[in-house]
Amino acid sequence: MEGISIQRAARSADLNHFALAGDARKRYILTPMPIRSPFHDRVARYCTSFAWKDWAGYYAASHFGETHLPEYWAFRESCAITDITPLFKYEVKGKDAARLLSRMTVRGFEKLPVGRVAYTCWCDANGKVIDDGTVSRLGEAHFFITAAEPTLSWMSRLSRGFEVELLDVSERTGALSLQGPTSRDVLKQCTDANLDALKFFQTTSAKLDGAGVQISRTGYSGDLGYELWCNAEDALKVWDALMTVGRDYGIEPAGIEALDMVRIEAGFIMLGVDYYSAPHVTIDARRSSPYEIGLDHCVKLDRDSFMGQEALRAEAARGAEWKLVGVEADWLELERLYESYSLPPGLAPAACRDSVPLYLDGKFVGQVTSTVWSPLLKRYICLASVKAQYAALGTKLKLEHTALYERKTVTATVVERPFFEPERKRTP
Amino acid sequence: MATTYDAIVVGAGHNGLTCAAYLAKAGRKVLVLESRDSIGGATASEEIYPGFTFSTCSYVVSLLRPQIIRDLELSKHGLEIMPLDWTFSPFEDGTSLLRGPDAEMNRRNIARFSRKDAERYPLFGQAMSELGRMMKPIIESPIPEPSKLTPSTIFEALRLGKQFKGVGEEWLAANLKMMTMSAVDFLSEWFESERLIGPMSVSGIIGTFLGIRSPGTAYVLLHHYMGEIDGAFRAWGLQKGGTGGVAMAIARSAESLGVEIKTGCRVDKVLMTGSEARGVVLVNGDEYHAKAIVSGADPHRTFLGLIGEDRLDEDFVKQIKRFKMRGSSGKVNLALDSLPEFPGLDQESPALRADITIAPNIDFLERAYDDAKYGRFSREPFMDCVIPSLTDPSVAPPGKHVMSIFVQYAPYNLKEGPADWENQREAFGDAVINTLERFSPGIKDRILHRHVLTPWDLEKTYGLTEGNIFHGELSLEQLAFMRPAAGWARYKTPIEKFWLCGSGAHPGGGIMAAPGQLCANTMLKARAV
Ligand SMILES: Cc1cc2nc3c(=O)[nH]c(=O)nc-3n(C[C@H](O)[C@H](O)[C@H](O)COP(=O)(O)OP(=O)(O)OC[C@H]3O[C@@H](n4cnc5c(N)ncnc54)[C@H](O)[C@@H]3O)c2cc1C
């Protein structure tokens, strides 16, 4: 996987950069292992499974208890709290801040009102996606950006000639995600923010047990939920306050495995899984345009020039070659396939990130990239990239599936995405 | 009357609703008449105490057929089952056993009582799943017409069935033997520790008037295991917002298919012309007519009540009267001020989210049964508890909890007669709480409200004859070809155009919806509507 190794190289180069910058240096040099987020002391206390993962160089809990399923249900029935500090976080300040972001990403920011958050992605000059993330407008000339990959150098390269100040706040900002139907009740009990007035994709600053926090109504679960940003020094205080109040609302620390299930139900793509960052791969076949990964709605072509504009304009005119779609495997066929080996259906009750080919009349037409059996929807659902001519809703394809050694196929239908979208996600 | 329907279903229990939905899906015009003011029957969520939603009767969902979930798009209509993965069994000496989805944890926990049992445990689960898988086609299709009507023919038929092809004789013999054994005998062939046998044996007696040493209870054990045949995809679970949500989802699906549901309509009699049913009359005198009438009420209520002995063949009446109802269980629902505690557990332990089984040893369960044999409720009953508010906070105010306690034995026929339950209800509630207090010290002081349901209440409020939770015991002689009567196990009844779709029909009780579905399919196939 050329993509992965190159990403790793980039990441450690980046850590060196920080090591030079300050106190990360000691940690990095003394422990050539993942580093600890400011929430680590608390997270580790709950992580009785010792199931840790490396997420952007940080310790991230895969699951906390024996299995990830109670955490999954907390996302859907009560409230899940996840440490998302490993995201890369930047601030852009100054007169030209909006202009820079409009130039860098596929949408314009001049008209984004203060207090609003926008989801976007950014491309290289060929219109191939580098990364996706959210941009919050905290003030007229003040933006906050999240990214899956380090983006400082890319931003500064593009900022030549702009009057802006770029700040990498990745390390000094702790980040938590609080998702689920009772998340608002929990926050209401411990902050002064007017959460009833905070609409979907809005952000506000607030006090939480005396600590300053930025709360945005966003998340990766497709449900009612919030993301909280605070100073690293306040992290434990914030965590403790949320957990104390949250107890009455069924709060559960949730790890990456449960998060992966809900994000597939919500139809969200993931960098490195459903698409690859353009500069981190060596062949074009692995690169994707926004149109090919379901981000059409983000792209605003008719405005001042931005990275990849020309290529994207041409692609919009021509039509994208690939499309990201939701696919559902036929459960009865799957059951019969297993039955033919005298087996009960043997899918793992967890998300799967392995790519699996899709066929039509024996011909390769695409691949599913993320798959999960949704315990909530009782459906076996996948995110897939298919050639554009097979992307229409209702198209029946064949999904490779191995029940016992032998590769077989089952019918998989192109269906609507997101698979799960409760009203409460948007309603006041 | 203005409208004529293709079919009228009596009773909006989950089976009646399922039957109606399937008929409507096939394009038929269907009316459902329910005597209570709310739907669901024994599948109900009720706010008995302000702010607390109780799953008043049934509380765990395990058998609901996946095909029905798909056919009726129940997920879309609000079905949301959250898993109940653990079983927690506290013992009187303050120790406890927690079993769950993690095989290594099970081995460790069981090994504290028996290393051999710990090793056997996964093999047992595998054997039961295997048996359950073979039984699956049986609960998913109407029972075939047998040539001879004895329980042994059931297993003859099984032996011939395609699901048993390729299975060794030896395996069959070893496993089919379980059908006639007692739960304890069967489990004792596998395990040595009572701390395992006790809590595991109770699945064999739920809803029956049998003891864990009574022959035939091993089969009931299997019936309860069938919920696990699809492994992770359909294990035990709790419906969001309480069990009533299951019936509500089916009702919404039915309504979207055009079914009309009327509550507060108690059917008094089935109207007949000659030997044919043609409609129903309500207690208030209203009449409704249809090409076919389906009853979702239990067999006693259906045949001895809605039809009446005088309109039925004497032999058939005898069979129905012999069909054992004899309710043996009650329910106590608690509104709690805070989470109960068990010795040695911290509040984060998954044990509290488990199915909490108070069945510490074989003698305890036998003593509980002894009381019942002599017409008393168990002084120290077996209890099966869940705290759904831990997984689903929507059923209780923040920080408060509901606890659902299924209790056995509470015989319908008290020594003093069933009506004496009116005098013994609170004493029964006290026995339950006092017993529970021994395992969970301090629970008494957490109770904000206590709701006690005796078999007498189950009959009076939910229309379950003699309070039997399954519309008739799931004992061996009352299953398959024999449910509810020999020769009438295919939803058809001796009355023309009159059908039975409730839990008293094959494959039986529990929130399974299979009788309702299979009845509708049988009717459609027979072109009865
Ligand atoms: C206390 C208790 C606990 C249980 N726990 C579980 C459990 O945890 N898990 C599980 O799977 N199963 C459980 N069960 C069993 C399960 O609830 C039942 O088997 C199932 O709900 C029965 O459904 P049904 O549709 O066949 O009948 P019912 O739910 O009994 O429905 C019959 C309906 O018909 C109506 N009716 C009757 N007569 C008339 C009339 N003359 N006119 C109009 N309407 C009429 C009744 O009011 C009722 O609504 C439990 C049952 C009880 C009582």
C-alpha cells in the first residue's frame, strides 16, 4: 500500500517539526510510541480493554469494555463521548482569512456568517482531493479548521500574498465529541450556552465548569451531537464535568470501532479508507475528485479562482468517472450463501474497512470501501465507489463475499445514502 | 353496517397486528378490533407512574422473526432493538456470575466455580445453536399435516426433514433426547456447578407450571435459545421506549398498508350463518361483517368465549378445555430513585445492564415450585430482572431507573381461589421485594413506585386466560401438531371462515409474530380471503 507508507513518513516528519517546536519534543523523543492526548488520564481509566489504536500518532481507544457494542448503542440511544484530539486543528486569522480559505478549498467563505460551520474539502491543482474537514467562522477575520492530515505547510504555501496569520493549535487544543439523543441534555446541565438556539452546523463559545470551550453542533455520527474544543490544560476538568452530569443521561466513553459503525450509517466518508489523499498516492487511479466521493454539494465553481477550479470545471462539464454510493447487500441471499455451508451468517458485528470488488455480469464495476452490519437498521450496508453509469438508485450489482474460503457473490443494490438520518439531527 | 371487510382480526396483540398487516400487504381490506383502549396486548409500554415507562408485561425481545422485520419494514416504523448481551446471576453468599459475549471472560468467570464447566460452556452454546438452527425452519413455516398425531411424530417428521439431512444418527439421538428430559437433567449432563445449572435451567420453566426437574422442560430451554440462532444479528434485546414499541411499529406498518385499527371495541361473539363465521358483534351491540374472521385472543377465550361451546363439536371442546393455560407467573415493575447495587459490583459494571437472574441454586428453584404446587405463590420466587433505563434513558427521568421483574411462581389457582389474588397481591409484591433485598441490599429504599401484576391481573387487564403469558403452556404436548388441538394446528378452526392467529397457535408464545404471519400466509394460500 504505497499510500499508507507515504502517509506515515509524512506524519513522522510532522512530529519532528513539533518536536523542535516545544514540549512535544520530550514526549516524542523519550517515547517512540503514540503520544497521549490531554484526556488520556481519564480515557485510560475507562479503557479496561487495553485496546488502543494509533490515530495520527496519538493513543486512541478502539473500544473501552469487552466489546464496542454498548458504545455503539450509546451513540444511538443515549450519549457517546469520544476523544477526537488527534484531529489536526488550525486557526486562520487576519484580513484575508476568508479569502485564503476560499482559495484553498472548494467553496467560498466570504459569506459564511460568524458562528456558522461549513463542511468542505480541498484539492490539488488537478482537482483531486487532499483532505476534508470543517471550517468554523469564529469572528469576521477568524476561522477554525479541522483536518485529518497535517495541513499547515499546504496552507502556508497557498497563503503567500495574503494578509493572514496561520496557527497550528493541534496540540494545545483538546477536542471531544459528544453525540447521541441525550447529548444536548448533558451539555445543558453543565454549560451556559443557549443550546436550544444553537442550530445544526452552528458554533458558540461557552463556559463549562469555569473553562472556556467552543461548542459546535457537528459530528461524525449523523445524529444529534456536538464537538467541543478547549485548551489542553482544561481538558480533564471538561471531561470530568461531562462525565459527572452525563451519568444520569447514559453517557459512555466510545472508541473508534463504534464511531466507525455510526459514521457508515450516517454515510460519511473517511480519508484513507473511502478515498486517498491525492499527494500521498503515486497513481491517478487512487486519486479522487470531490464529485467522485460524494462531495458535489461542497463545490462552488463560479467564483474567484481556487485550487483545482479549472480541472473541476472541466470534470463538471464532462461528468465524473466514478461515484460514491450507498449499497445494501441482499440479506436473504447472504443467509442462503452461509446456509449452503450449514453456517449461520457469520459477519463480524463491526465495521470493515477492506475494499471488496463489485461486479455486473462478471465485469468489475467498482468496490465497496466501508462495510457494516447495522444493528440498528438490521441492514448490511456499504459505502462504495462505482463507475458513474452504475450509480443510479436501484442498480443491482454483485458484491464479492466469502463465507467459507471460496469467493462468491451476493446481490447488492445501490440505495440512498445516508442510511440513517433521524430528525433530531437538525431539529431545534 | 356500511363497510364490509375482507377480514376482521379480533385483538390488537402483536400477532393480530402482524396477521392484519400481512393480509393488507396482499391487498385485503382489514379491520382490527381491540377491547382495550391501547394496542399491543402483552406487548405494551405503559406510563403507570409519571415519568416512568414500564414494559408492563413482556420485557425482552428475542424471537421476533427477522423476515417479518423485513417484510413489514418494522425498522422504518420504529422498531429499535438494543442488545441485552449479558446474564448476571448473584448468589446468596455475595458472589456472582456474569456471562456475556466475551468467551474469555465467560471462561474466567465460570472457572471460579468449576474449571470443567468453564471448558464445556462454549461447547454447550454451540450445540444449542446448532439445534436451534435445525428448528428454525419449523418455526418459520406452518406445521405439516402429520399422519399420526402423537408428540413422537413431531420428531419423526423432524428426522425426515431436510434440515436434518447429513446429521449423524448419534448426534440426533443425543440431542433429540433432550426433548423429553427435564432442564436440570439435561444441563447436568453438561455441567457440574449449580451456579451455572440454576440460572441456566430457568429458561426451561418460564411461563410453565412445571419445575426445573419436570420432564419436557429441556425443550422449553431450547425454545428460549432460538433467539440466538442468528448470532450477533438477532440476539436478545430491549425495544427502545419499552416493548410496546414493537406492537406500535407493527401497527404503524399495518396502517400504512391500509389496515384500520379500532380500540375500545370488545368483541362479544362471532356471528355465524350455519357453520360459517360472517362477522362479529361487540359488547355494545355494534356489528361488523367480513369474509373471514381471525382471532388473536387465546384458544380458551376464542373458542369457549367468542364462539361458545354450544356451537362446537364436543370432542373439540374437550381438547380446548384440556389445553393447559394455568398461569404461573407475575410481574413487578419498579420505579427506582437510583441504581440498585449488588455486592462486589461497581456501578460501571455491565452486570447491571444484564439480564439479572435470581436463581441461585436448584433447591431454591425447587422450593419455589413446591409453594406453587400447593396453591401458594413462592415465598422466595425465581426472578428475572432487567433495568432498561440504563441502555435507554428515555424510559425514566434523568438519573432514575425502571426495573422490570418477571416472577415465578405465582399460580393463578390459589388455594383460596384465583379471586383471592385481590387480597394477596401486596403480600406477593412484598415477597418479591424481600427476596430481591437479600441479593441487592438497599433496593427497598430506592423504590418510588411498585406495580404488581398477578396472573389474576394479567387475565383481567390483558385478557390472558388464567394469566398464561403464552396463551397456553409451551410444554411438549402443546406444541406443533398439538397447538392448540390435534388436527387444528394450521390456524384453521372447526368453524368455517374462522381462524386463530395468536400465541395459542403454532409456533407459540413470545414476541415472535410468527403465528400471526403464518396464519395470514395460510389464509392467503387457501384463498380464504
Ligand atoms: C408478564 C409477561 C411477561 C412476558 N415476557 C416476555 C418476554 O420477556 N419475552 C417474550 O418474548 N415474551 C414474553 N411474554 C409473552 C408474550 O408477551 C406473549 O406471548 C405475546 O405478547 C402474545 O401476543 P399475542 O399477539 O399472541 O397475544 P396478546 O398480546 O395476548 O394479544 C391479544 C389481544 O387480544 C385482545 N382481546 C382479547 N379478547 C378480545 C375480545 N373479545 N375483543 C377484542 N379484543 C380482545 C387483548 O386485549 C389483547 O390485546 C410475556 C408475557 C407476559 C404476560
